[in-house]
Amino acid sequence: MLKLGVLISGRGSNLQSLIDACASPGFPAEIALVISNRPDAAGLARAEKAGIRALTIDHKRYTTREAFERDMDAALREAGVGLVCSAGFMRVLTPWFVEAWWDRQLNIHPSLLPAFRGLHVHEQALAAGVRVSGCTVHFVRPEMDSGPIIAQAAVPVLTGDTPDTLAARVLEAEHKLYPLAVRLIGEGKAKIVGEQVVIDAPSRERDVLFAPHPT
Ligand code: GRF
């Protein structure tokens, strides 16, 4: 069973999708630890409700980024974590942490990378006038919102969309995509070859770009 460490900073709806996936029969992962860098993150209550160990490691109590990360790293190792999943974790990670969890850390980003990295993603997408947006789960590399892509989901951009309506549509896809990506890794079906992810799975599982319909 793959042990996940989920890093959050806020609402935690992606954490919830992983909690729900892990509760489903046959899912190859379990959440060993949730870490929030903010004591007021709503996601902490989701972990508590599910009976999952959750820690606050408040970055504001540290004078250096690296000291903060060393405590996160120690907690993740102590919990036996094999895969770190950033889920709305709003701290930039140093190369030291990224290297410590190289090929063992994922992030979810609410755009079809490499388009629209960074913040205000849906504003960026609307300003660009794209007809399709979506989300990406990728391995973490030192450059923000980059790294080998495991899975993407596309959603349409509709006339009259605001950043909020587009965000809600993308978020719905995120909740399907993150568990899918974790499952592929947990089952050993997603391998990094030359900085690209090769999916070694039969049938539909290879088709990791999908386009759920908006509700
Ligand atoms: C998601 O849109 C995620 O892609 C981005 O931050 C948001 C986090 O939402 N990185 P939540 O905390 O998981 O609800």
C-alpha cells in the first residue's frame, strides 16, 4: 500500500477527493499524514473527520524556508510516506526539498500545463481567450508548475465564464484527476522515462486525458 503525505494550505477539496478515493475498495494508496502550513486551513478538519493524522507546520514560525521544509521532511519520513501530494499547498519549495522527494512528489495545477503557470490561472486563461482549459497532475521539479505530466483533464471554457465559474468547472475535473494519477502510480503503471511519464496500462487507463462534461 502506497503511503501518501498530503500537503495543504486551505480548503482541502482535493485532499477530500484523495480521502474518498482511498476509502474505495482496491485503491492502492492510503493517507498516512496531512500537513498544513496554515493553522486555519479548512482541510485540517477534513483529515480529522476521516481519522487521518494531521499536523500544522506553520511556516511563519520559521526564519528560513529550509528549516520549515526540514521539519516537513522529517514528519513525512517518520510517517513512512512514499509519495507526497501537494494539494493547494501555497508555499514555494526549495530545490533541497524537491530533490529530497524527486520522483516521489506530485502537484495538481488548475490549467493544462505548460499553459498558465503560477497564480490567477483562470484569469490568465480567460484573458488568453482559450476555448479549452483543465487541470494537470505532474511530478514536482524545481521550476514552479513544471515537471513530468502524469494526467490531464480538459474542460470547455464557456461564453460568459468568470474566473469563478471556470474554476468550479476545473475543480470538478481535479477531483477526478488526482485520484486517477495516484492510482496509476500506486499500481506501478506510471513510469518516468527521460522526463516524460509513460503509462503502462491496458485499455482506457492509458487515456489519461479526458474531458468530463460540465454540469
Ligand atoms: C486547486 O485548484 C489546485 O489545483 C490549486 O489550488 C486549489 C486548491 O483547492 N493548486 P483545494 O484546497 O484542494 O480545495
